[in-house]
Amino acid sequence: MRYCLSIRLDDAAAAPFSFRNQRIRDFLETEKAVRPEPYISLATLAYERQAPGLLERNWQQPWYNDEHHFLFLAGHVLFRNRQIKGNHYVPTPREVLEILLNQEEAHHEMLKGEYCLVLLRKSGRQVDIYSSPLSLRPAFFSLAGGQLTFTNYLAAFRQYQELAIDKQGLVEFALFDHCLHSRTVYENVHLIPGGWHYRIAGGRCTNKMTYDVAAWHTPNPRPRQETLGEINAALKSAITNYVDSTGSLNIALTGGFDGRLNFSFIKKEDYPKIRAFSYGMPGSNQVSIPAGIARKLGFGYRPVLLSENFEKAFAEWGKDSILLSCGLTGFNRAVYPYAYNRIKDYSRSCLIGQYDMIRPIYNNPAGVIFNAFSRPLFYGTYGAFKENYQAFARRSFLDEALFTGEIRDAIYEEVRARHVEPYPNLTEGLRYFFFLLRESMRKYLHTEFHLADVFVDDFVSFADLDYLEVLFDSAYAGIYKGLFAKNQWQRRKAHDLYVDLMALNNDRLNGFYNDRFLKPGWLKYGLGGLALAAAGKQMAKLRNRLIGNDTFRMERWAVPFYQANRDAILEKSPYFDSTSLRRFDGQKPGDSGTGYRYNRMISLKLWLRHIEIN
């Protein structure tokens, strides 16, 4: 769903917003508008189904209005496991309002999901915004000229105010591939971080943290054997409730562990209503492995083949990746709109598994934020950060003049004040871990799921709050088993929870090869199993050296996109360095290292040009 809520905090009428003439309407075709008071205007854009799935139920009418309050539910809101009575998993807006009025900042004890809750107390026009602990899908607000604008569609802000660049936000985006905490690349446009409460009253905005994920750490986690049943029950509840709520659904199943674990919880009697999918080039392990599992277990599977048709359409889908996400996603994620647009006709419900805290950090999608610029903030010295900052300024694709000492010091001091100083009892590694959890995981999900959920209603099982809280109380959690370990031996227990949970629910899945040429069950065979796993990993590396990446051909696919946009990419801009962009001209932009940064920076440049900020 895309939404735009505007509230006048004075006596003037609210300016309405419409998604008409927006590219996104081609995919989210239903627009609903409501003006319960002259000073409140809400527009939502979603798809409609007669029998909505679990998470879609919040979208049928995501607002409540009475004489004293107006409440808007942005995103997915569910009851915590302890609150579920019968089949009542999804609270109504009125039920959420009652919980907020009674519990306020402690509402996380009763609610979970991926949401922001916007509560207007009409007496005094006071607005409270509450966010879920992880904030996997972005939501933004701006307060200007007596009007509050709250939306997950960045282009909407242009209707209410002139957009200008926040220079620190732009530098943070270049350094970390993500603006930190609540900053964005735009002045006076704020991203709402996970587990925070913002209050807007009397023309002032205050905020404070209400749910700290760092509190998940415990010095003495409970043993695996003692906690396995609880972890299994929490994850099983999340997945079963979701599957039972919809008549049909897609489920991501690749050659890896995450989708396989999700699938292990699917009951055999539900096989007829599911269709597994993955995407990859013809012959890829990401296609052949799930196809083989589906054939042997007897459920539906349909791959999205990244073949010549995809290559021909890449430039178009790359542009859509930028426009549909308002610049949050780079053109190199063209596979997401291409793939999800093909599976949505079977079902808008989609179970995915791309987020977990089971494994140590080297196995997680921390991306380029896990780099030389973030590490010195926690392990090194100010001098090391300063040196890396200055070196990066010369090769960032931005105008080097943006990298001022003032911005450098502000970034350093803000990160230390927010992620280091409040945690004197945590080690450097744990402080760094929770920084990565709050920032890089959020960045990863904002850029990927915010694009995918245009096409499908995606449910991220491993982000379930009930599951995460019991997981972090267990030695199974990734932070307790070789947090930053770089080698196979140190990470020897990285996948044990996957194997143990699959053994409880569908042990046959432990006996199929994965994309690393190992069977998950081998990991339970001690040193012998580790040796087999290490050998399989080397076979996978050898295969990639011989035939290249068998899932993606980013460097080849990106060529037509680059050629179609070359003039705009090389065009002079007050923020981007034309010299460094021209230095990359003629190269094939890859999907890692400098190539990835280049993809992200030129995608942002094209977006800013599109909305006429350049």
C-alpha cells in the first residue's frame, strides 16, 4: 500500500493528495480518499481482493475517526501471540486506538508487525507517531507551514513544499548506502526509525526511543536444547497464522536456507494452495534446486527465468525500480519488479525469508554499510574515521566539496551518541552489531521490500517480534556464535538452528542439496560434516569461476540501462562529480564493490533529476 496523510495543525483546511498520473497506479490500482475533518486528508493506494490475506486486512479501512481521535494504521499490525484469542490475529483500528490510549509507549507488549501508527488527539491538534521495533518498511514525515505530511511515497512531499538537499544526508548516503537514523537526503523530511515515539504539539516535535533492540542481548543466553521448543513454537505460530489466513500464496524457495526453513512449517494439506518460486538464469542452482525439491515433495513451483527476455526488458524495469521506490532502490534491483510482477497474478500473498538473525553477521546482508567507514566508529579512533572519510571523498561520485569537516564530525558524534555511549556494558562488537541491525538491515529491507511490496503483500517471518525476542534469549541467536567470524570453523554453528527446526517440522528438507553443494543435515555430523560442507563450498566457488555467477549477470544486463541514460548520468550537477562519473563511463557497472556504489549513486542522481532537484 502507498498512502499520504496530511493534517493541518492550525485552523486551515488540509491540502488533499491524489496518486493520479503517478506511475505507481499501474500496479496499485485502487485509490481511496477520505477527509473525515476539513483539516485531515488521507489518500491510500492499494489492490483489492474479496478475500484478503492476514496482513491485507489492515488495508481495507486503515483509519478510525470519532469526536476526539483520528488514528491511521500505516502498514501491518498484528496482535502479539499472548493476545491472540481464537482466530483474531488482526486488530481493528479501534482496538489499536484503545491499546494506544491505555498502553501508550508500552503498546509493543500487545502489538507487533511492521507499522507506524499516527494518532491525532483533536483537542489541541496533538499528533503522536509510534513505530514498530524494526521499521522494515520506510515511512516519512515533514512539518512545514502548519501542515504535517506523513507518507511512504516520497514524491508526495513535492505537493506540499519545495524539496531541497540535506547535504549531511547525501554524504551519509554515499558513505553507508543509507542515511542514518531519521535523516534523509532531503531537508525537513524525516525517516521514522524503529521503536520510536514522535510527538508533534504546539509547533514543536520531540522524540524518544520506546523499544530498544539492544535490550535483546543477554550475557547468559539460555542453552539451545532448553529453547528450541519455544523458538519453534513462536516461528510456527507466525507462519501458520499467515498461511491459514489466505486462500493461496506464493512462497520464496531458493537454493539457500531461509526459504527452506519457512517451507518446513507448511502443512502437507496446504501444498495445493501454495506456489513456490525463485528467480535465476536458466540452469542456475537457484532454479534447479527448488525445482527438484518441489518435484520430490509434490507441491507447485514456477521459476522466474532471467533469460534473454529479462535482458531485453532490463532497462525498462531498472527505471521502474527507481521511480516506483522514489529513488530508494537502485536500477540494479530490476529483478524485483520483473519477478514479483509475474507472481502476483497467482496470489498477492507472499511468504519470504530474507531477514534473519540466526547466523553471524558475515552471513547476513549488511551490505556496504559493513565497511571501513562504519568500523572505526566502534573499534578504531577518530583519526581512522577521518582518514577513511577523506580518502572516500575523492572517489565517492559526489562533489568532493560536500565532504566537509563539519559534516564528518557531526556524523561521528551522532553515531557515538546514539549507538556507543548509551551502552557502556556492551562490548565494542555488540555495539557495532546493534548499529548494523538498526541501520544496515533497515537499509537492506527499505531498498528491496519497499519495491517488492508494490506487487505483493510480503510477509517476513523472521522479523516476527515474538520469534525474535525468544531467539535472542537463546544460544541459537547469531550474536552468540562467532558474531564477526570470517572462516568456516568459527562459524561452525551458523546454521544449526535451521537444521534443528527443519528436523522438527520436515526433516526431508535436510536431505536435499543447497546452492553450496551441501546437504543441511551434514552440519550435524561434527567435524566430518563440516569437512563435507567446506568441500561443497569450494565446489560452488569453482563452478562460479568456470561459468560465472549462475544467478545474475548484472554487468551484462546493466549495459542497455546505462546506454539509455548515459547523457543524464554524465550531465553536470551541483552535487555529483562529473569527472568521477566520466571515469566510470564505458565500464560495465557490476553489483558489488565500486560497481554497486556506482549503481546506487547514478540511480539517486536520475531520481533527483526526475523530480527536478538537480
